[in-house]
Amino acid sequence: MKERQERILGEIVSIYLETGQPVGSRVLAEQGRLGLSPASIRNVMAELERRGYLHSPHTSAGRVPTDSGLRYFVDSLMVVDANMRDTIEQSLTQHLQDEASKRALLRRASDELASLTHFAGLVWVRESNFSRILRLELIPVSSSQVLAVIVAEGNQIQNRLLQRPAHVSDEQLHRISVRLNELLCDCDLAEVQRRLQHEMDSDRLQVRKLLEGLKRWSDAPNESQSDLFVSGQRQLFDMPELAVIETVRSLMAAFEEKEQLLRLVEQVEQDDTGVKVFIGSEHALVNMEQVSVVLSRYEGPENIVGTLGVIGPRRMHYERVLPIVDCTARWVSRMLGGNIDG
Amino acid sequence: MKERQERILGEIVSIYLETGQPVGSRVLAEQGRLGLSPASIRNVMAELERRGYLHSPHTSAGRVPTDSGLRYFVDSLMVVDANMRDTIEQSLTQHLQDEASKRALLRRASDELASLTHFAGLVWVRESNFSRILRLELIPVSSSQVLAVIVAEGNQIQNRLLQRPAHVSDEQLHRISVRLNELLCDCDLAEVQRRLQHEMDSDRLQVRKLLEGLKRWSDAPNESQSDLFVSGQRQLFDMPELAVIETVRSLMAAFEEKEQLLRLVEQVEQDDTGVKVFIGSEHALVNMEQVSVVLSRYEGPENIVGTLGVIGPRRMHYERVLPIVDCTARWVSRMLGGNIDG
DNA sequence: ATTGGCACTTGCGGCGCTAGAGTGCCAGGT
DNA sequence: ACCTGGCACTCTAGCGCCGCAAGTGCCAAT
């Protein structure tokens, strides 16, 4: 694209991001940074429209950047604010210092995304079953129940109540626990299943019920930990172009049903090329042509991976939001590396 | 109030609940169940308006029940559908059968409230620390960490990673675990604190760090379990009178900030007189004069208490919603009594 | 006490108009 | 060859107006 066209597209986009209104040749000329008359600008605008970067809502309105227009801006024209990163790091350091658990950390990360961008923050963590068992412990709870605790790789901790086999003393239970621990330690999921099955067949331990419970656990992903944190939805509705009941409904539906978001989020998990932007209709979310999604993959130790980012209006300051999402993702990755329970 | 006035108020309310529109004397007369002419009805309506049960938006609109009008309806006129309860029980039995954890159960209850009423379901559980310890176990995780698991009364289970004291073998850790278990078993929170302090002072076990971690745990309420479940918000925006951006914002704010809701919810926790209804401005939520809240307290075994209910439009079918909330609360109470982990 | 009739009030939808904004194109200047 | 002022054209948003429909309050008659 000609340099002249780029300059004009850039100006149009940045004014549009500010105001959200169509921008006309007049204001563009008066704003002065181009040194061109309205008429000249009009010619270029017409060309840009022919190429699909601009769009007129109607004859007597100005031009609005299309999704492609914004895309071009984000890909080629945008300059990220350099000292943005420091500000972000600072804020993150301040607010995300020492969180007790992984869940708490992620929730706070989501809050932080929301408060930095003033849009909706989003943190997703891949639903993961225990992968490789580091430790298994059975703890007697009552005469009818026993608590199974599993510590898996990446310090994931999961627990579940199982039915206690009749006529098994605490003493015996402890022995079974030790035995199972030896049996299942360092096994991955498939191996755990196999060995449990084998154990059940021979049933030397006479605790078929218990083993069944364990097996069922390893079958189903642990659904008790919801895995999508969303913060600051309400801020979206402060943007006039999103404060439309139709859009509101769609947004709420997306947040509540989650499947649509998950599809998007999983796309990002595939390739790990930093921050990914979906502008307007680029994500396939229906009725949400006015929103953009900015996501990045993050990665904790062993088996913890996920995606985080923000959902905001199509006209967001990408040059601010992109580094925010990027930094937060890195930060979260770093924090997850530390000492954190699951 | 005169029987005639009651009948008319009742008719107005039930038409209003259906349509959401002001109801005029004409339709009321034509509807036929009163056997009176529009003129007569008008007289009574004027009287009802003077008493504050009705309100005209303007001269040429019909009458709309005020909050007091609806209140009177709910308190004195309403007849709850008798076989409603069966339907509800049935649906609950079907969907809430065996949930693995307390959290899962409560979340499902919230979903169920939402799907039965088509409004937003709400379940709150009182944030509670462990009360009386039934069992404490220390599990070695790595060379630097140890997992503490506490089983408390009511089968509440909580776990936390603590720093592992240096130079303590798995063997020793197990002994410490047994010792601590003996020491702290059956103690309430205050007693736990006291004994831990005492133990730290003498420090016979040489594991000050570990004890400190435990103590800090018992100080702070366990914040990692968020305690308010909300489902089906989006359904609210299908009601035309709530699909107003102003109201949407307020609703979202209430759901996100939670303090306002908690204040309401705690009011209900105080007295346990079954279902409680807040109509329109009766709850002090700003900008939400168009919504009503129906809540009931529920109660699990030992120390688990909470409030659940729905948030819906002011014009909801109270005669349907009240039994739904009531039954769900009883049901949840019953289920919590069963075998469920925390 | 009830009711039909009538005058009065009020919001709402449709219509036409104007002002303002912005464009496209052309002809003339550099 | 490119830029620019000018002009005719188009479209929308806002305003005022009007008439319709709905509903009321009151009164006189039953």
C-alpha cells in the first residue's frame, strides 16, 4: 500500500478509536497532521474504501474502518507504547504479589486485566485431570467415608470422598494407602487406569469398592474446578456501541454458555505465537461484530496451560491492550512457576 | 380491605403479571370474571390508587400495581399452586441427583433455580473456616513442600501447601502428622489456635515454620472458595422491562460487586421464616425498582448455612416462584445432610 | 349502588420539513 | 500529474405537528 494511503488510514483509525464515530475528510484535514485538503483526502478515502479498508454507513456520514482496516492497522501501522510495559509490570507486581492458590492467582489475573483495560478480563485454564501421580493418600474421615488425596505433577492437588469399605480399620486403611501409593506413584493416567483395573481383577486388597471409586475419578475430568474466570463484564456496557440490548444479550450468552469462547480460546492454545487478536467478525461470535478479543497463551509448569486476554469493543486501543495481555500472560506463566498449590 | 377491592386488586395484579402492561377498566370488565361495568371498576380503582396499591403512569394509561399492591397480593391474596411442589421435586430429583461435592451441588442448585424460573438463580454459602477439626494429615509433596489436609465437621475438606521444614524425612513428617492429628483433633478454631501457639512456644517438634503456616491458615478465612453462585443472568434480559441499558448496568454491577447482594442475603440468614420476598424498592438496590428478589435460607449439617433464591422481574409469578425457592432450599438442605465432601 | 354517557387528558406513531454533514466529481491552478 | 476549491447531491437526525386510541373522572339516570 502507498505510504500516503497508510498515513491516512492510520489517522482515520486513531481518530475512530478515540471517538467511535465515523470520521470525515473535513476533521481529518483540520486536524492538520496530514497537510492535505479535504478533497485530496477524499480521493484517497474513496480508494481505501474500494480496497475494503473503510466503509461508509451512509452517504453523508464519514468513514469507519472495516475489520480489515483495523487488521491492517494492528498488523502494520500500530506502534506499541514502549514504556507501557513498565507500567503494566508495576501494576501487576503490586496487585498479584502472593496469591495462595492457582485459582486465586488466575482470578486475580483476570481482575487485573479488567482493571488495566477497563474491559472484560478472561482467564481460561485447560481442564486437566491429574497427569502423573506424585502421591496418593487415603485419609479416614468417618466410619463410612474415606478421603482420597492426589498430588499430581505441577503440584496439582485434587481430593475426593470415597465410600469406605466395611470392616477396614484405620490401621488397615493406612496400609492400603501406602500400598496404593507405591502402586500408582509416577504413573500417568493410562497407566493408573490399567493398574487399577489389574488390581481390581485380582483384588488382593479386598477393597473393590474403593478402587472402583478411584477408577471412576480417573475416568472423568475433575469438573468441580470451573476453569474460566471472567471479570469486569459490566465495564463493557459503558461503551456506548456495546450498550445495545441485542449486543448485551449476546455477550451475556457468550459468558454464560462458554462453549463459544472456549472454541476461540482453544484456537489460541494451538499455536503459541504470542498475542492473538480477533477483530469484529474475525471471531465467529454471533451478534458481536462490535467486539474484539485479544488473547494470549500462558504456560505454567508441567501440564498447566491456558489462555488469557480481554474482550472489549472493536474500537479499543490495541496499542495499549496488546502489551497488557502479553505482559500478563508472561507474568502469570512466571508466577505459576513459583510455589503455588493447585 | 373490602372483599370487592381485593378481588379487583387480585385481577389487576394477575393480568399485570402476565402482560407487564398497565391494565385498564375496559379489559378488566371484558375479561368477565368480575361481573361489573367499567365505571364501577373505575371507582374501586380510584380508591385503590388513593390507598397506594395502584399507580397510573399517566392519565390515559391503565393502572399498574405498586410495590405495596404486589406485596398485598403476595401476603394475602396469592394462592400457591399445590401440585407445583410435585413438579419441582421431580425436576430437582432428576437434575440434582448425585453431585460429587458441595460446590457442585450448590452450583447445580443455582442452575436449577434459573431453569425452573427462567430468571437468575442465586446460591450463597456462608464463608466459613473449618470449625472443629476431625482429622489433620500432612503429606509430603516435594523436598520443599508439604500438603496439609484438614477434614472438618460437616465433611468440609480444605487443603493448603506449606513450606516443608528442612531436614525432615518423610518418616519424621508422618510422625509429626500423627502427633498433630492427636493434638488438634476435635478442637474448635480457638482451641486450635491456642494449642498451636503453645506448641510453637515449646517447639518440641522443631518445626516452627510448619506450625506458623498452619496458624496463618486458621487465622484467615479460606478465600479460595468463592461463595456466591449465580446462574442464568442472561434470561433476565429477555424480559422487556429489564432489557434497558440502565437496568442492565445495575444488574451487572450487583452481580459483580456482590456486596449489595450479600447485604440482602445476610438479612435473610438472620431469621429463618421460610421464603422471603423483596419487591421492587423493598430491597435497597439502586436502579433496580423493576426487579424482585425471592430468597430462602437453607441449612446443611453443622456450620454450613446459606441463602438461595432468584432474582427476577418485579412482575414474576410469585405463586410459582415462591414454592420453587422453598422446595429448592429444603432440597439442598436435605442433600447437604447426605454424603458430600466439602 | 350501579351504570351509560361524555368531556378531558395524554402518549404514540406517522408525516413533512429543515439543517447539517459529508461525499463525488469537475474544472482550474501549480 | 497532482492538488484543491467549488458545487450539486444525498442522507440522517431532530423538530414540530396532527390525529388516533386509550383511559380516566364525573355526572345524571336507573
